[in-house]
Amino acid sequence: MRKRLEKPPIDDRLLDTAIDQFGRYGFEAASTRAIAAAAETAMSSITYHYGGKEGLYLAAAHHIARQVSEGTEASRAAAEAFLHANPGIDGAVEAIARILDGFAELMTSDRSTPWARFIVREQMNPGPAFDILYSELMKQRADLVTSLLQRIGGGRFDEAEARVKALALFGQVLVFRVARATVLRVTGWTDVTSVEAAEIRHTVRAHTIAILENIRGDRA
């Protein structure tokens, strides 16, 4: 007898559904009734687990931060391990490249689509959920890349300039997620499959190394 596939836990179903609904329609327009129905659970589950719509929204932000962190943890750990074994400029360059490798891999995957919708809304109109996303997800990675850029630059630019450079590096990845329609139109692709995703990662790595080597060369 074929074993019936089990549904994900209610918490996960609610949060994944909430992220999708809030991302598509925004906090005000999204309906807790519709979220509960799509998650195949009772509306009382939202009240029981999260206290209501606002609590669910903030829990969704925590859930995104946790999933993105888990999805990029391997590349972050690999970068830090490489940096520990190679503490010089070469190590800093490769560490940044590895961090962006992992970020690009996640951002070109289908699972990041609903996260991106949610995050873009918070970028446009930041509130408590953005504070969660920033403190639990964005800050650590931005701080790490900023410090590595300062090391590569050999003290030629201050922290503010290093942070702008870090944002520019992350931005080259984000465009492939948040501007997907433009990416498909410009490239002529019909979708981003594993083949296109590999090309994106290859290009991002090549550009990242070129940028960092240019920064390094300016030290002379």
C-alpha cells in the first residue's frame, strides 16, 4: 500500500502561505481567512499560534530570515573557514566570492520567489517586519562583507564607503531575483532553470573577483 505523503506542520504551512499572501497583496489587503483556507487550517490557528494578523506578519518575517540564513549558512561557513586558513588578502577576496556564490544560488531558486515579494514590500514601506529582516538576516552579512572590503582596500576607504561597495556587490545578485521579468526579457530566456542559474553564478563570481582585484590593485 502506498504511503500517504504527510502535510507539513501547521506552523510551516501557515507561515509559508502567509509569506506568499502578504507578498502578493500586502499586509492590509491580505485576508487571514484566505491565508487559513490556503493553508488548510482553521482561522483559530492564527489566533492560537500568533495572536492575530500582525503577529502572523511578524512571524512570517522571522521565518524568511531563518530560511534564508539556513539556505546560505553553508557558503558563509565555507567563507569563514577559508578566511581562517588564509587570513591574507587572497582569503578576503575568496571569502566574499563564496558568500555571494551562496546568495546567488538561493536567489535564483524558485523557493526565494515569495520571500522576495515580501521583502520588496518591506523595502518600499519599512516597518517592524523590516527591522526583523535586517537584524536577523541582512546586518550580519553586510557587516562581514564590509569588514572584508576594508581589509582588501588596505585602509584606503572608510566604513561608509565600504558599506556602499558591499551593497553594490549584493545588488548584482538581487537584480536576478527582484527584476526577474526584466532579466528574462533582456536575456531572451523563458525561465531560470539550473542551466541559467549556473550561468548567473559564474558571471557574478567573475564580476566579483574582477571588482575585488581592482580594489586590491589600487592599493599600490
